[in-house]
Amino acid sequence: MTIHSLRNLTLVTENCPFNWQLLPPSAYMVGGAVRDALLSKTREYLDLDFIIPSQAVLLAHTIARHYHAGFVLLDPERQIARVVFPNATADFAQQEGDSLEADLSRRDFTINAIAYHPHTQTIFDPLHGYDDLQRRILRMVSPANLKDDPLRLMRAYRQAAQLGFTIEPTTQATITTLAPQITQVAPERVRGEIAYLLANPQGTFWLVKAASHHLLAPFFPHATPESWQKLPTIDTVADLIAQHWPQLDVKLQQHIRDTVKTTWLGIAKLACLVHPDPEVAKIQLQALTYSRAEIQAVTTALKLFPLLKSPHMSVREQYFFFQEAGNVFAATIILALINNNLVSATSVHKSLRAYAPLISRYLNPDDLVAHPTKLVSGDELIIALNIPPSPKLGELLTEIAIAQAEGKVSTPEQAIAFGQQLLLNID
């Protein structure tokens, strides 16, 4: 153990949101905070885990009350509670087994089974997790531990991506053998691991590897090997888009909603893994407990990208396309590039140039095709044309907007005259 590593752990306790002297002498910090400190990784938001020999929930409640912090009882049977601070959470768990070593021996991987004693500033590492940290490998504690909670099978790939580690061969072989056990895990828990891997370019490699080891087939039964290989292609295309259209890259990296952390790039990847029929895809995504916003985004992209088989559309066609696409455009253009045989090692730049006019329209807030502005309102048309509210009014407004995009009208007066002419033609 290096002095530098211990100093990083000392900094964690110094930044602890509560006075760690409130911990009993036999308390240990464990888990990701210890692992990350030993790797010299820093976090703005601390996620701390403590093993307490006895009365863990009582200790958590006492600390929460003392600091007027949030208190959540996570597992009354196993005596696990959480205290929520403005910039940190601290989980307190009752020690499992009759010793600290027995508790650590029940964990998933050796790098997560290192304990730090804040009172003496010493490390307890019976499973040699620090050595695996130095080698940058993910090694299971035991096959039984993975079998006890099959979500750990997926977590191996997520942590390998998160840390830039490799999975130790025996551990990888065990994961492959235990892969059928993944069906015992609630879909929403698996979705959480998939979400991380979809959102990060470094996650693509491990997501494809997890699929090749049969961990994901139960959740994406219609995904073929070719479907999974589209994911690294998406990352390649996204990199090229970042070079040519930084604004579009920003859109791709944005969350689809403030409350939904899936990015538009993640939506494009997810759309590659579900059934191409939007209605069937909707059922699949509901089974995985995706949100309504995520399902709407994926199904809209699946519905619209075939319209882009040829990037050359009339202004009218483009108008209706942009009206339906909205913010889903960013994911849709990615799907068009990778699904219409336009992306290859030699033609990717040419393919991007073919879609440049559509991309430019989308990125230009003043473009009247992608972002129309009303010359006249419905009420103004009702008064000027002496017509009642009806579906015909909506049709008139749409035709006026298209005429504006085509350059046929540019003032309210011209718009009203154009609407009058349309009425005459209809009559």
C-alpha cells in the first residue's frame, strides 16, 4: 500500500459530511469510495458505505437527526439505512457474518472488498483487492457470490467500463456459465446497468461482450449479432458528427428529459436492439420498465428513419418530417446513417455530406422548414376569412406554413390571401 493511496483515503474521511469520530471504533468504510480513493479518482458527490458490527440503523438515525439530514431505511431485515446529505450519501450496513472478513467475503469483486479503518487510517484487505486494483483487473470473490445475486454478472461489465479494467479469465468464464441466471433479476435492475453502458462510449465494447456471452438475449430477443455490432458503428458516426457539427454532438449527449438520464445517443443505440416495428418495440421497452419518454423517443425514431432512405426530400416532405421528429431528429439521423447502408469505411464522409442539408436545417433555429413560425394565428384566420373553427382551419395553417417555408408567402397579409385562395379551390 502506497503512502499516496492512504493519503487519498484520509482526504475522503476529511471530506466526510459528518464527523467520522461519531463512528464506533469497530466501524469500517468499504465499497466504491475506498476503491476510487485507492485509484486516485475523485468525486464531487460522495457515496459512502460503512460496515457497523451492531445497531447500524440506530447509528444512521442518530447521525441523520444530529445533522438534520434525510434518513431512509433501506432494508430493515438486514439492518441497512441511508443518510442523505446535500453533497453525499452515507449507507450504514450491519456486518454480515461473525467477522469483518466474513462480511467482505460475501461481496462481488475483490476490488470492492477492501475495508478502510478511519480511526487508525489502516487498510484491511484479506482478498488482495489492492493487488487487483494495481493490475487493473476485475476478479470475483467466488462463483457462489455471483450466483446469489445474478445482477453482479452484468455489474462486472459496467464496472469494467467504468474503471477501464479487464475481467479476469476465470471470472469471465464463470459469468458465461452463470448467464442463464440473469433471468432471475428484475428487469428494471438490469436496465440500470444497461443504461450506464449505453450512455458511455467506453461502455459499448462491454455491452457487445455481455451480449456475446448471452446475458442480454432475454431482454432483447430480437437483437441479432449484427444489431449489437451497430453500436460501435454509432460511436464512430457520433465522433465524426462531433468533428463536423459540434452543435449536433451536444444534442446527442443531452438527456432526453431533465428527469430521464438517457441521452439521445443512447436512444439511437437502444433503437438498434429492439424489434424494428415500433408497436412491438413499445411492448419490449415497457417490459424493461423504460419511461414513457424513452419509449416515445425510440418508437418515433424507428418510425421516421426509413423516411430518410433518400436524404433528398421535397420541402413539404421535410416540413412534415421535422414536425413529427422534433428533438428525436438527432437519434433519427444516426439510425438513418447506420441502417441504410450508407456508412462504410470508405463512404462515411460522403454519407454525412448527403445529410448535411437536413442537419443544417435542424441546427438553424431560424429555418422555416425545421422550425416554422406562424405568420397568422388560427383566430386571425377565423376573423379574416369569416370561417368557423374546424379541422379545415388546421389544414389551412399547415398549408400556409409550408408555403412560407417554400418562399411563397412572407407576410400576414400574403398568408391570409393564400388561405383565401385555398378556400376557393376547396369550395
